[in-house]
Amino acid sequence: MSIRCIHTGDLHLGMEFKSGSLDKKHADARRLELWETFNRIIDRCKEIKADILLIAGDLFEDEYCSVADVKRIDSKFREISDTKVIISAGNHDTLGKRSLYRLIKWSNNVHIFDSKCISKIEFEDLNVAIWGLSWDKKLERDNLLDGIAVEDTSKVNILLAHGDVLSKESEYLPIDKNSLINSGFDYIALGHIHKPQFITNRICYCGSPEPLDFGETGSHGIIEGTISKDEIKMSFIPFSKREFIVKEIAVNENMSYNEIIDAIKSADSAENRAANLYRVIITGTRDNHIDLNIKDVKECLQNEFYYLDIVDKTIPDYDLEKIYKENSSNIIGLFIKEMEKEGLDNEIVRSALYYGLEVLLSEKVKK
């Protein structure tokens, strides 16, 4: 018997995006989009007639959510009453004494693992046992899954947990990978790491269905498929509404202001620029007379991107002869001469010279 399953987690519903990556307009829009994607996951459960929806922690942000928000989540679960919803609370939606999880009566198809210790839930109609536990605090340095092993191998055994299999020194429930591999579980559904990835074909991080900042580039989505005693067919399905994309644009001293603008615009296709959130890092040297005022550049390109953040790492192209004449008797002049010996035709040497001059000239101005 194959079990139709969706594995998700790290939805972070209610997140307010206060880190500074986004302006208020786009932060507010992004907050709503997290809810939209949660709704689409529920619709996907209906579409494939999922037997089980696994949620591997951080379903919501308890810092920003209310009882009304949790009731809103539960109302969506009630729409998929034939799907068993299994939740392991994580470090952002902890199951402490005052947890929002404890303040409402959940739909009968929702099952939330208790905190402190590992437990299992058995569904005889599916011949499946699902094991897991919930967090009751924000940090967890102990490997609470240490020694866990399957008891009844006649059932499909699934482990659902929010923790870190990538770092043994983690403060977010460190998990020993080899212990998991040898534990006998048919499928291990993990949360906490926001990048989707299969550790093995049976051990998987679902990642966050929507990326949350510019540190979470690449495709995001859900894990979907079937699980049986004979075969695991779980695979990544792209599902996010938007992506965070980081591009690096190299400029040189021969480029005009408009050419630099065109280079930024050519970072991606018009279709992608209209849909995603971009951070463009501008590197290289620019004409000393060009002022890359970030606010002006973003204003110029506001109709070309859904969202654009610009990081200016360029350095001005200096008039070396003039600077040397004015500083021949000090460290600046000495620095120029020493770098010239290395050969300014070499791009790395030239860049090092410009970066050095930027620091030295700024110090001179301060004095």
C-alpha cells in the first residue's frame, strides 16, 4: 500500500520581515504571500488526495501570530478532513505551556506531537506509524533523537522532526546523520534548514516553501510523492510564488551611467525581473566622475523590477599621475609606485591599487 504524502515545514506564517532586506510595502506583500502559499499547499492536498500532510516545524511565528491566526490555520486543515495532518512544533512555534497550539481545539484530523519526549501516532487504516516530538523552547542543544529506532518493521515508519543534521554543534536540536540512516525508518521528514535537500533518498529537508530573505536563493517548494514498504517516491516540487535572486554585475571605467543602468537591467529576463526579488551587486571600477547614487538608480529602474536592492562595491577610476604628484612624499605616493612595479595591466593588481587608494585617501581626508 502506497501512502500519498506532502512534506512541508518552515512556513513561518505571520512573519513580518523586519530584518531590513525589504521595504515596508514589499514586506507587507511578502507576509500575505506566505499565507497564500499555505492555502495553495492545502489545495494541493485536495488535488492529489493526500493521505498525510507532514509539517516539520515552524508552521507559524508565535511572536507575531494571534489566536485568530491559529484559528485561520485550523480552518484550512478542516477543509482537508480526509488528510491526516501531523505537526512537530519547531523553535519558532514552540509547544510550551502558553503556546498558541494549546489555545484552540484543533480539527480531528490534526495531530500535534507532544514536547519533551519522542512519541508515535499509529494509523491502522494506512498501516503507518509516525514518530516525532515538538520543541518547548527556542534553543535545544541536546540530541533528543539519540538512539531512536524502529520497533515494528511491518508498518511504514516515518520520523518527523525539526532539527539540524548538518552540524553536531548546533543549538537547534543537533541530529546524528549516521544514527538516522541506521534507525530503520522508511522516510525521515526534517525541518529547520530552509534549503530543500535530500540527505539520502529516505532523509529529506523540505526547506521553506517560500524563501524568506536574500540568503535563501534558488528554488523553494514542497516534497511530494508516495511512501511504501517497498519504495520511496518523494521528490521536490517547486512551489514558491517568488524567488530571491542575487546577481553580480561587473562594470569598468569606460562605461557611462546609462550603460551601467542597462547592465543592471540585463541581469535577467523581463519576465523574471517582474516576478522575483533581486539584489544586484555592482563591482569593478567606474569613471571617477560618475556618482552611483543608489536611490536614483533604483528610482530609474523601478518599473523594470518587482523589487530591486542594489549594493555598490565599485571603486572610482583614479587619475594616478595627479594623485602621485600630490602625494609623492608620503605613503600614498609610495603605495602607487610599489603597485606599479607589480604591473597595473594585471586586473587583480589594479583592483588592489584602487581599493588601497580608496582607504588611504579617505584617511587623508579625515585628517
